[in-house]
Amino acid sequence: MNIQRELEKRSNNSCELCTSTENLVVLEVQPVKNNGLDGSLLVCGICKEQIEDSDKTEPNHWRCLNDSMWSEHTPVKVIAWRMLNRIRQEGWPQDLLDMMYLEEEELEWAKATGEGAPEENQVVHRDSNGVIIESGDSVVLIKDLPVKGSSMVAKRGTAVRRVSLDRDNAEFIEGRVDGQQIVILTKYVKKL
């Protein structure tokens, strides 16, 4: 049985955040700690778009978290915590956060992307043009880069898909080039 079918069964064919039944997709919770059911949830297209692009976040859409934050499934709780933190300046999300309980390991996972951290403490990754790079984004190399410890040269113009971010250093991202996972300096990439 594939993961989408298992998640549909778990969620009764509805978004695990807002209960919509339209445009359901699997969302893998970043950074990937667990594979399969323990690292994913089923979301609608609207929730997915707002989770992945903070500029499109509509606070009133997330009033649904009043119910879904109590889910028994960790990926659902992690995303609920992140979204409540993103919109907590609205007032009502802070009340939900005060009631919400996460185990220590769940809270660590929820905080892993920097969501909920004070702005001055957040590590923000920016490309060569100053555009913010998020985990899962695609970038293109703007310079030929020799790969340390290898004879490989990552060529200018190479697209690197689904990058992951270094939580501690705003200058480092990771991605796969020619089948090899490498660390890339953000000043040598442009977001696609």
C-alpha cells in the first residue's frame, strides 16, 4: 500500500489540518526525520500552499488548528505548532499555543525550521540576489564550483532541486548534484 493511500485511510480522506476533501496531497514534514506515515501528513492544496509560502498565509484559514492541534499524529502536531507560531501576532493563535502540548522530541522537530524563533535569532538563507531560500526550494548555480574531496566540478547553470538548509549557518545549503549530495554556499546560487 502506498503512503498516499495509508494517509487517506488515516485521515478519512480529508486534510489532516482543515478537513477539506479537495486537492489532497502528501506533505513530507521538513527536515525529514521519519519516513512514511511518521514523517508525512495529508493536506489540501490551500494548506500546502500556505505552509510552503509564508507570504500567502491567511490567518483565518488556520482557525481549523483549534481541532487538529490535538491530533495523535506527530507530523500534524508539528505543522500545527509551526503555523500557530507563524501567525501568533494575531492574538488568538497564542492562546492555542499556550494550551498545546508537544513531547520534547516533537517540539525539537517543530522548531527545526526556525519557525517560532524570534526574528533576530532565525537563521535566514538568502541567494546571491538576497531572495530567501526555504527548505525544499530549487536553486541554480551561478558559478562553476569545484567539489572538495572530489574531482567533480558542479557546472554553472546546474539546477539543484529540493535543497535542505543548514540550521546553524545561513551561508550553507545542501543539495544533490550529479547524484552526489554536496554543501553549497548560498552566494553562488540563485533561487528558481
